[in-house]
Amino acid sequence: MNRNIILSIVILICAIISASGGLFWDDGGSTYFLENVNGETVELFGNGLYATESLFKAPINKGTDAIILFVVVPIFLITTLLLKKDNKKIKLLHLGLVGCFLYYSASISFGVSYNILFLVYIILFSASLFKLIISIVEIDKGKYDEEMISALPHKGLVIYLVLAGMSVFVWLIEIVTSIASRMPPSIIGMNTTEPTFVIDIGIIAPACFLAAILVYKRKQLGYILSVVLLTINSAIGIIVLSQTIFQNMYGVIISIEEFIPYVMVFVIMSIVATTFNIKILRRIN
């Protein structure tokens, strides 16, 4: 059994444990109020794995867990079983799903209050990170012929990657408002910071711009990075919808002013990302 398969199995096990724990753990607790480090009173979820998360944030985590468990994990399992066929399409899709797990594991490792599954978060994050690095290197070694690369999406993909990189700057609304008011964003709840801002603005945006430059130059690595970013964006669309549904289930109603920039923008970007991903994978021999 090679290292790729071993890492895939580790990722699958940890993702199933993490997502199942967050989604189904129920200890019968109820919401309660507590003051955070900024002196604000926050209503906490009070139940299960996310008991010490705010009532606003816990359903978001549950919504993410649902998509990871019922959508990403099954597809990742299928691609893992098909890896031995040495199919370039399968390898690229598999790589994109690893990117989803890396994003997910980074979010819960740095953004979820310390709990009994913290060690699982660390293992999932580590396995996803090194699996992504190893897989990119191995795929990049296999040269794609120039004719195939010339047939892949070009100008439209470059434009999309730039727009995708720019879209995450929607978080600047929260950050700038916070700076102006000298108060932390309300979505932080009991946490002291918001890792999503760091991951999206500090990693996803630069990665999109880098991929756009490489695709513009018709570089093979650009398309490899693009598939990873497109797959993450495809998943984010259904994840934000799932998060919104779970928030409504727990009585957290999102206003239309919040729904458009924080949900609809990502859903639209997700649909376009899925379209580009399908085009790329279809045109690869």
C-alpha cells in the first residue's frame, strides 16, 4: 500500500469522525449566555461538540460537517478506490477534494473551541497538507502534452480565478467595520479571532491570483492549482447553503443584506467553478 493510499485512508477516517461528532453529538444541553473576553454577552449553543460555540456559529459548523460527511467523503472514497487506475482525471479530482479537506481541517483546527476531537483535527490537517503537497508534486511530474493544455479553458478561467480571489475580500466589510468601531466582529462570538478571514484573504486569494498568472502563461502547474481551487469553490457553494439551512433550523435568521454578500456571491462563484472544473476534466485524456 503506497503513501498516497495510506494518507487518503487517514483523511477519510478523521473526516468521518470529525464531521459525525460535530453533526450528531447531542448531550441534551441547551443555550446559555456568557460574557466573552471583549465584555460582550454571547448566547452559546450549549449542546454537543460545539457547546461552547456561539448560537450563530455552531449551526455553521454543523452545516459544514453535513456536506463534508454526505458529499465530500463519499466522492473522495470513490476517487481513492479508483486511484490505482492511473487516470489523470481521477487524480486531479482527488487532489481537489484533498484541498477541500485541508480547508475544512484548517478551519476547525484554528476556529473551533478546544474539544475532545482536537487531536483528530490535527491529524486531519497534517494528513491533508502533506497529501496535497505530495500529490501536486507527483501530478506535476507527469507531463501533459501541449495540444491538451492548449485545449483547456484559458481566458475565461483566468478571469474567473481573479474574480474568485477578489470575492473573498468581502470579509473586509467585517474587518473595516470592526476597525472603525474599535470592536471585534460580532461573528467572533467566544473566540478571539476569525481564522476564515486569514485563510481566505491570506491563502485562497493569493493562490487564485498565482493560478491565474500560471494559466495565462499556459503552465501545467496553473491548471493543477486551478482544479484544487475550483473544487474548493464548488464545495463552498453547497456548504454556505447548508450552513444557512442549519442556522434557520436553530432560529438564527440571516437578513437579505447579509444573505447576498455572504451566501449568494459564493453560490454563484461555486456554480461557475463547477462548470470550469467539468470542462477541464472532460478535456484531459
